[in-house]
Amino acid sequence: MEKTKPVEEVMVVQLGKAGVTDSFIEELKDQIKKKKAVKVKILRSAKGERDREEIASEVARKCNAVLADVRGNTFVLNKR
């Protein structure tokens, strides 16, 4: 039986009612350094009047990351 390489887990972070704060961005930057990809789930309370793609673009820009995908209320950031 062949041994398989461990699959690198994707970190999942929730964006809550506090929104895109400095501490949220710093946490994401740390997770992106540790992992190759970070999945962010946008909670309804965080959206307000803003579009999910607008939020995802802002977070990617502030984290200096690549916005890989936006599906529903979830988006994926990859390391540059």
C-alpha cells in the first residue's frame, strides 16, 4: 500500500459583524504565510449593503494576496 502525502488543509476564517478590521487583516496575513490558501466565509452580518465581490477584493488588496475564487458568501485567497 502506498503512503499518500498529507493534504495541506485550507484554513477557514469567518468575517463577522465587525467587518474588515485591522486585526482581521493581520490574522489573515499570518494564516496566508502559514498556508498556501485561506478560505473566508462572509457572514450575513458582515455584508450590510456591500457586495461580496467588493468585500473579497478589498480583503485581497489589504492582505496583498491573490483572490482565487468567489462562490456564494465564500472566497479563497492564495499567497502571492
